[in-house]
Amino acid sequence: MHQDDEIDLLELFSDLWNGKWYILSATIFAVLIGGSYAAYKEKNQAVTHQSTISFTRGHLPPFLNANDANDANDANDANDANDANDANDANEIFSDFKELFHSKDEFDTWKSDHSQSQIEYDDLSLTQIVDGIELASQNKLISLTPNELVVETNNLQLLDSYRSYLQAINQALTNQYIDRAEKEKTYIETRFKDFWNSDEALKEQILIFMRHTVEVRAFDRYIEVAKSGAHVFDISRPTLPVVTSPAPKTNLILGLSFVLGGFFGAAYVLLRKAIRRRRDALKEA
């Protein structure tokens, strides 16, 4: 039994050796097909890189940090009120930030001080003009979300320019909130003066005076801290660009083509041998 198996194995290798040209031809053909596919994919598939610039909420003005949870009836209502306030604040901040980010006036102001930057307003614009018609922009280079700016590039200078622009917008938003806080403070002080001259009860006047004093101090603290350099957002440095659309693995494709070509070539040789034996057996019968 063992001797028959060894004879069969030797015969198998003999058949494969006799059909080596078929196997070689099939292998070469498969490698040519695989190589052509890899070359086509490498030529037509652009490799893209992606980097992220994150930003988190930093110093917020009192009018964006109001807490109405004291009016809630229990702890659950207070938590729900806090969550609702946080969501509304986040939406308002991002809306203000996004409006400034896509503003042409803000970009032109920044660009005048960064003329060497590779960023153009078309890279940020939400619209584009096609045949004289204004359409929504299909810009795929950047993606602005409430927590980060995603940039499709591995150009480190370009990434640094985007971070510089984000910092400029952050400063513009901070200045905008400082102006709003000063107006809110002035309004509170004016309203209190008008009330103080009215004929309301002294106790109510004192309570309102205390509440308004706390509000005015909160605005004063915010304005002072914001003017000293505390911004609405804390902006991180860009992450190292990572490949998001890699080139085809040419070596792997060629290796698989070589193996599969040899396999199908050997299968053809053995099948051809088996058919020949079957015919010879039928003739002898």
C-alpha cells in the first residue's frame, strides 16, 4: 500500500514535470493579468491622506452658560435642563463659528496677513458659481463639524495654514462675544437703574439688586478673562496625516497571480492526463 502511494506520487510529479510548459504558460498569463490590473489601479486610484484639527469649548460667556435648572422640580428635571442647555449652547457656538469660518470678509482679512498661504476662499466657500448660477459647493477637501476640521491632505504647510485660520476665527468669535457681553452688561445696568427709580417694595429692590450685581460681575469677569487671551475654543495641532485611500498592494496581487496561475496550470495538466488515461482505458476495453 505504501509502495503504491509512493509510485503514484512519483508519477504525479512526473506528469507535472512533463506539463511544465503548460504550467509556466498559465503562470505567466496570470501574472500578466494581475500586473496589468495592479498598474491600472495604481494609475487611476489617487492616494488620499487625512488629518484632523480638533477644537474643544474653552471660556464661554455668561449668556452661553446660563443654567435654568434651578427652576426644575426635581433632580431628573435638573439634569434634563442641564443637558438641554448644553446642547443649545453647543449648537449656538458652532453656528456662530461656522458662519465666521465661511465668511469671505473674515477670510480676506486673514489672507491679507497670510498672502503666502495656499488656502483660497473657494476651498472654504459653501457655494460655487457654475455657468452664472450659484450652487452648493461640493468641496471634498475639508469637512467642518462641531468638534473638528478634517482636511484631506498630507501637505504640512497647508495644515498649518488651516490651523492658523481656525485660530483667527476663534479670535474673531471671542471678540464678537466680548462685544455681546458688554452690551448685555450695559443693558442690565440700565434696566436696574430704571427699576431702582420706581416705586417697588424695598425688599424686591434689594433682591433684584443682588441678582443684577452677580450678573454684571459675571460679565465683567468674562470680558476681563477673554481680553487677556482666553478664547471660546481650545484648538489642537493637526494630527499626523494618515492614508485613507491606499494604493493597490502590487506585490500581493502579483504573488497571488503567480500562485493561482501555477495552480490552474497544474490542474489543467492533471485533468488532461486523466482524460487521456480514460480514453486509453476505453480503447483497451
